[in-house]
Amino acid sequence: VIGGQEVSADTSPWVVALSSRDRFGAARAGQFCGGVVVSPTTVMTAAHCLSPAVLGKDVRLVRDLRVVSGRSDLEGEGGQEVAVRSSWIPPEYDPEANSPDMALLTLSEALPSSRVLPVAREGDEAYAPGTEAVVYGWGDTTGAGAYAPTLRAARVSVLPDEKCATAYPGGADGRYTPATMLCAGDEAGGRDACQGDSGGPLVARGRLIGLVSWGSGCGRPDGPGVYTRVSAVLPSVPGGLPDAED
Ligand code: 4AZ
């Protein structure tokens, strides 16, 4: 996270770190992506976090995957570290287009229901451009590989789709697809998600509206952050999300 500040696991208990012993170039404690608790046994993250390019070609990966919850300092104690029983990505996920960039991890044991963040299901107009949001993660804080030892968060705004459509018409930086993506950042630059934050939550009015997905660089005024539009991808989940009480 660029331009953010340290936050505690107590005030944002639904943020989790995805960690793997095998993760090459691991930042801290094998952390390579973020995620968010959407039911006691379900973590939502970005599909591209589970891709061979991110996890390495070794498919042992999902077996070694750990979800670290309730802990801000990844080298510290406290919270829970749980294994992943299974994963699901939308059948229409296209790694080339990063769309729809969402995955669900079913945990091998339940987390406390106090960790669950409600997911936005309202229409997009409820999160119109200008809506204040917060992005969370342990990722790069400078754009030069300075991964955060503790959880950080930055305030960003939901930006008009045209902002990302203009910045990302296609080509090397990819194409912005408003149906499954959400544009957010800081018009002036300086506050943004960055490498290592992928899969982590974008929260507005106490609800999950996005997952860190991609962008051009970090914190650049001409390179807004692209997030997975969670409310648009959720309907493709077979049977929907498990209830918070599960
Ligand atoms: C990444 O590489 C990444 N500035 C995530 C988010 C952004 C850029 C890169 C958005 O995971």
C-alpha cells in the first residue's frame, strides 16, 4: 500500500495474508497476496494470486497455502494460521484479461464470525464515483519493493469508469472492463495498492466492494488502481456465499 498508515488487526480483523513456504521472493513470512474473510470458512482473494505465474509452477502450492488471520505483524504471534481445503475460481476467469479476478478459498477450520466482512450486494450506483474507500495490505509501500512488515491501509476514492478506461484501453497495461472491474485511487496520485496487495480488500461503508487486482505502477496519477468488482462477480458463485453464521 502506497501512502497509507499502519492499522491493527483489531480494527480490520477480516483482512488476511496468503502465505506459502514455497513462495519465491517472499516478502515477509512467505506472504504473497492479501484476502478477506467473507464467511467463517471462506476467504475471497484474487484469482491471479492462485495462478502458476504467482504461485510458481509447483501445484503443491495450494497444499502449502496458509491463511494468516488476526495478525498485523506477519513475523509476530497471535491470530490464526489455517490451511486451505479447496479453492474455486470462476470458470470464465481469463488470466490474460485478469477478468473476473476473484477466487474463493474454503478453509480447513472456521474462523470466528467476528472476522467476517459483509460483501456489498447493492447496485453499483450505491458506490458511485467519489465514494470514500480504504484499501488494505502488506504489499510494497514505495513501488521499489519495500514490503510492509505490518498491515497498512490507504484512503482512496471510487473513480469514474472512464478514468480507468482511458488509462487502460488495452495493450501492455491491459484493458479495463467495467462489467467486472472497479476503478479506484487518488486523482492526484500517491495513495494506491501495489505489488503484494493483490487479493486484498477495498472497503466502503463497512462493506467489501473490491479486491486489489492490477494497475500500471503504483500511486501514479495516470495509473489508477483496478479492482475486481465483487458485486458483479458474486452471482457466478454456485450456491452463493455461505452464510456468516455457518
Ligand atoms: C500487483 O502487481 C499490483 N497500483 C497490484 C495493484 C496495483 C499495481 C500492481 C495497483 O500486484
